[in-house]
Amino acid sequence: KKSLVNELIKEFAEYKMRVTTVSSGAYTGICLSELFYDEYEHLNRILIDFGAKATRITAFSSGIAVYTRTLNIGFDTYKNKLFTGQENAGKPEIEAALLNVGSDSVVLGNAVQRYFSLLNMEEYFKTVNEIENEVLNEIMRVIDLCQNNDVAISKIYYTGFVLKGFDKKLQRTTELNCEKIKFKEGEEKQGRGYMVEIGAEEFGQGF
């Protein structure tokens, strides 16, 4: 909470110690992005991390992460839902279609017809669109929430397992510029409480 962060900064300031970074377990992965070191134009932004099992949407106000929402929808959601609705196709065929065709029916031609030799094409696109629309609705809810709190989102950054064609649909729906980014490598961190970094020093809850 911002009030807690302000209290922490105030306590350190009394001893003439300037806090440069405060992070919590919810935002540990966000600081690994290459983008945030030199990004000054779009300080009010959204970062979407499409994972295998879940999708995390994080809103930034003036470059600071202020809100995050995790959706229980990921790449596996598409695969599992398609698997239960198909009689002839197995998970290898479904995964191949998701990776190579995605949600972009425009790319369909002789070269990709082989992905639907066992997979029902109509059911495939119906299922994919239903899941994508659910994700888009949640993204729009976050954008509207920011707008209602005087944070006008100007750009969307995304990473992870993104189906082909979804980026175009995301841009059309939100009417915002969307850019794909890559995360720097880093160990996954788990923690409780908070961590404060001052220069090269780190102070945790025990301090």
C-alpha cells in the first residue's frame, strides 16, 4: 500500500537515508523488464505477462506499479478447453495449431490446413475467441479503473505466450499502441513483507 511505503520512506528519511526502491512479492518480476530502464514517454502504462497457467496485468502510474490483477487464464487454458471439446485431435495437434495459427484466421491457406486435419476448425476458432474475449474484457476493466482514478493509460506492453493475431485484436479493442517486450533473465523470488534497497544495501522485514 502506498501509505505503508510512505511511512517506510519517512522513517529512513529521519536518519538522512534516501530510499531508492521498495518492492514486494507481487511485483518482483516486473523490475526484470528491459523496458523500464529507458522508458520515459509512456509512464502511465500497462504490462501484461501471458503465462502458461495465468496472465498478470499490472498498471503503472508515473512509472510506478500501482495495481496488479492475476487472471487464471493462460496458454494451458486454450489447450485444455480445446482438448475437452475435440473428439479426434489430441494435445500435440492442438498445441501445434495454437503455436502456428493462433487466433489469426487470415493466415489460413494450404500451408496450414494440415493443422486441422484432425482438429475441428470451427470449434477451434470459437473456443479461442471466447477465451481471448474474456481476457480482453479484463484488460479493459483495468484500463477503465485507471481512467476513473485519473491515470490515462497511453501504451500496453506485453510478453509471454501470446497467440498469433491477439496483439492486433488487443490494439483494436483498447485503441492503444501495443508493444512486445522481453524480460531479462533473473531468478524467481518469493518473499513476505517488504524489501528496501538503499544503494548496494538491502533491508528486509527483519531489519
